[in-house]
Amino acid sequence: MNLNYSLSKIAQITNGVVKGDGEKEVQSIIIDSRSPKTGLNTLFIALKGNKTNGHEYCESFVKNGGQLLLVSEEKNIPNVNQIIVDNTLIALQQIATYHRQQFNIPVIGITGSNGKTTVKEWLFHTLKKDFNICRSPKSYNSQLGVSLSVLELNSSHTLGIFEAGISKVGEMEKLEPIIKPTIG
């Protein structure tokens, strides 16, 4: 992942508030504070789940060398730059939607009750000789996984293949603008 967005730009995209240096550049995004990708230009997004709250891991992320946070609960950690938003999952989706809009390449969207990952992999293996493909890793087809997949797009890609799954009514309306498929 190589994003190159300033904290100020991300705050603008997410309707967030920057605390710290808004000119700091974000080159990658992680949601796991233990990620080996942690670095000075890595943005840790503190997601709240049913069992865990990513805000509890902000200090661990900083101990591992990170300095950039996207949170819904402001953290009092020295030498940390952060964006405060209302909802970190929605903010991640907004960033992914914005990022997808930066690319004018064909994107295949795959959805359905069964077989999404299999179809995605078949298409990848069929088309990989003709295209540099960005695709969903594994079965990343959830509200979270789709966003992380789309954020992998970069200027070297000539085709995107992303799968989208839903578990509740209304979720596809959130996923469609993130993927923005040209082929379905």
C-alpha cells in the first residue's frame, strides 16, 4: 500500500479534526497495532468491534514506532499526530472510496451468495498475463475487507477484481461506492 495522503487531506475526506501536524504524510494504513508494517508514515485506524476496541492498542502502536492515529476517542500520547472522527469504520470506508476515485481503470465487482472467492481467483488466473491486477486478498469481502482491498490499488495496476459480501440489509449500498465496479 502506498497512499501518499497528508493527515489534513484524510481529515478533509473523513470530516475529521487533526490534532498535531496535518502535513504528515500517510503511506500505509493498518488496523492491527502488531503489524510489521508499522512505521513513521503508517496510519493506525482504531476500530471498535464486538469483542475489542482498537483504541486500547494505540499505545502499543506508538511503542512499535507509529506516530499517526485515526481515532474516535482522542488519545493523550506525546509526539503523536491524530485525526479524530465520529466513526473509524466509516472513516476507513470514506478513505477507500476517495482512493478508488483516483484510478480510472476497469474494476470487476463480484458478489453473490456463494463462490465469490473462487470466481475472483479464476478471473485473476485467467487475466493475469494481460493485466497487472489488484484483487481482494483471501476472502476480504466485508465492510472492512473491501476497504482494505481497495486501498491496495496503485498506479501500476491496470485492473481491479474485488469481491463484496453482505450480512445485513443495506451493506451493499456502502460497498458499491468503495469498489465502484465498471464490470459486474
